Amino acid sequence: MHQQGKISQAEQAYLKLIESGLDDPRIYANLAAIEFTRLNYQQARDLLYDAHRLRDRPCNDAYLISLLSLSLSDYPSAWNFYEYRWLNSFIPKINTVLPVINEDDDQWNTSDLLLHQDGGLGDHIFILQLLKHADIQIYGTFSGSKPASNLLRYIAPSMSVAGHNSVLDTRFNHWIPFQSLLRITQAPEAFINASKCTNIEISSPLGINHRSPRIGIHWQGNSLNELFLIKGTRSLSLSLYTDIILSRRYSLYSLQIGRAANDLERFPKDLFVDQLHLGNIDSQIYDLIETIKKMDLVVCGDSFVANLAGFLGIPTLLIISQYHDWRWAKRSVGNSSFWYPSITILECQTLQDSPELRSEICSRVAAMI
């Protein structure tokens, strides 16, 4: 009923079911969805808590609670529920071949510890950034894809990369999921409550010496990952960069990967210095890394390109929705990313194309250059 737009009628029907004594987690989850459409995030989260409590396998609720906690600036809850989902989904499977460490273990060290991350390319880069922040060196990581393995070999050559068939590698005695890394290694409280950290210099113009600043743009993230997100909260439309592209003030490079690179056909080719057209990121990851290193500024949405530019220390304007991933928490001064100091965050109510957002992006770019 609520999916057909009859929100008030659906709400009353669900409430009557609860009053009748029916304690079904789906009822609370549907009520949470209704409150979410009303932008009542606190109420939505409270209802998801109830659904979480009643389910036998509450992993999906935990992930949504994590995202809502982030929107409510409750970073400890956001992190804890994000970790909970991982611990209750994947760890039992891996524990059958390699034991996981926990905070009570006192006989482990980083030289025989395998760090597990089986997510996207951005997740792998983010792990390395976390380790850099915590000043921890781990020598082995588990990667489930060839592109991720190739990426890590370029940007973390000292780290041994294990694949699906080498979890039993005798070099490793324990493993740890990256979601548990900060808690188990007793990292500073700043990692959990990032937004309160203000010890950072506010970014200033780059002071480019050459005549035409080199700017790399990227707009479309992993379409498969976006199936699990709120629609329209991650990828951008290339048209948002129209004012930048047509200004002819910059030396523009396309960093786009996959089919979305075809969007460039709507603009004359002479407006770009280079268009990578990376159809196969597996074989061309090195080209992308080397191109990003040459940029004076990268402008992009939430993607592995953002993580890569931040990891490489390249000044970056990151354009994100208000419903963003927890890792894009900002410091309270300067709109800078806590995890990647070179990234400046532009948080938008919507990522839909509009003259106002185009103008804002263009102004931010000009100010950063």
C-alpha cells in the first residue's frame, strides 16, 4: 500500500497490526520506510531498531541503521552497526579455514595477520588509508578480484596480496575484517567520531604555475554497487560539468571508466586533452594512476577514483549526496574529508542536474584553482 503512495493509510494499517499483538519485523521495517520518506530519520532508525531486534538474520537492518546513524551524526552507532553486519554475514564462512582475531587475543602481530576486504576498488584503497592514519603496517591482504589485486600491487607494493585460493597460506595465522580493524587495534577515538576533529588547515588555492590547470573529471560510479543504494545518491550526470567543459579555461582529462565514457560524445573532442576510455580497468589501472598523479585537481562523485585521488594526495572536489557513505564524514572546519585531507567535500541535497548545482561546482573549482 505504501509503495503505491498511500502512505497514511498504510501507516494506520501497520499500527493496527502492532496493536493487535502481531510482532513482525517486516511491519516495523515498513513503518521505518514510511518515516524515511517523510525525512524523519530518527523515527525511522528507532523503528529499524525494533525490526533488528525481532529478526533471526538482521544484517540488512543493521546496514540501514548504520546509514541513518551517519545522517544523524551518531558516528559510534554508525560504525558499530556497519561492523555488526559484516561480523554476522561473512565471518562464519571464513572462520572455517582461518581463525579471526578479536580484542582478547594477545599473541598476534601484523606480520602473520591477513586483512580481509572483498569489496570494490575504493574499499581496498580506503583500507590502506586507514592503516596510514593508524600508523599500522599489515603485510598481507585478501582480495577477491584481479583488478583489486593489480591495484594493490601498484599502490601498496610491500603488501602481499592473497586471492580466493590462498586463504590457507601458511604465512598467515589469523585474519581480521577491515570493519573491525580500528576497534581491535584500539585506534584513537577520532576514527569513530571524525566530524569533531578540526586540526586541519583550511584548503587554499593551489597556486598553479602553468597556464592551464589540469583537471580530471569522473562522473559514473560502479553501476552494480548502486543497485544496493538509494537511487541517484552516488553517480553524477556528465552534464553537471558542462560549465567547466565549455569554459575552455582548463586542460581537461576524462578519467571515466566503462560505458559511461560514451557520454563524452556530446562534446567536441578538442575540449579534452585526453579521454582514457578505460573499458577494461583490469589491464589499464596503471594508466589511470599515472594520469591522476599528473592532475592539479580531480572533480568526481563517490567512486574508487575519489578514493584513489585522495590516497595519492591529489587535490579533489568530491560531489556527494546528503545520503552518502559513512566514510565521507567531514571535519567541522573547511569541509575537508577526515580520512583524505586533500579531498574537499561538496554535499548536495540532490545530485540531479540543475543550473544552480552546475554553477556551484564551477565556482568551487575556480576557488580551488
